[in-house]
Amino acid sequence: MIMATCVFAQTKSSPYINTKLGFSLMLPQDWNQEGEVKQEGETISVTLKNNLNNFMLIKVNKGPAVKTIEDVEAYNLRTDPSTKNERISLNGMKGVKAVIHVNIDGVETKDLAYFLLEGKTQYVITGMSGAAGIDADSAIRILENIIETFKLK
């Protein structure tokens, strides 16, 4: 699973465009791409990070591992029965948004995962909230604001 920890105040945003993965989104100005775009078989991924060492990873899978929305919902519930799946449409793509409650060393966090399907391509964007300095619900809202700007290029 891909993790993203968001601890920042919403500031000015600028477009982040990744032509290799075929998407764009708006990132707060303290976020940048870390390292190179990575490819492992049919999966291509990129890590985005801010200056507080928080990060999120976006994966694009064009291969046989692509699932249906029903498969994603069932997988999420098998992984954690407390998962809250919500069917969504994000900028024309159908998908599932899942919030998973996690307790790590007594600190409640929430993992946020978006599974978006466009034809035979699956886009997976996930994140973890609840890092020091901000409560889990606030961090989830900040991450949602970034992800809601996700568009195919």
C-alpha cells in the first residue's frame, strides 16, 4: 500500500504535471517530486514530498493487475473490515475512495486511498494522516484537496 503523510497548512498551489504517468494535479508550493519516476513491470510510480519530509506515492498500473471497482471494495474490506468504501467520480474517472482507521503505537491515523479506473488503466493514490502537529481528520481533508485536482493529461 502507498503511504502519504500530510502535515502542512494549505498554501499557494502550483501545477505538477507528470507526462510519463499522464496526469497533473495542484501541489502546495512546499511539495516536489522526489527522485525519478520508477517502473516495475506494468506499474509506474512517482513520489511527491514536502519540506517536512511528508510524502505521497502515486501508482499507475496498465497491466493485468487492474481490478474492477467491486474487486477493490472487496479487497479493502478483507484488508481491514472497518474500511469505509465510497464510490466516486473524480474528474470523469470512476473509482473508490477508502478511509482505513489505523492505530500505530497508540496514535490514531487514517489511511486514505483512491483507486481510479480509466479504461484498462488503474491509478492508485493513497496517503496516511495523523503525523505530529495535526489531527488525522484535518490531514485527510488537506490530502483530499490535493487529490481532487488530479486530472489525466
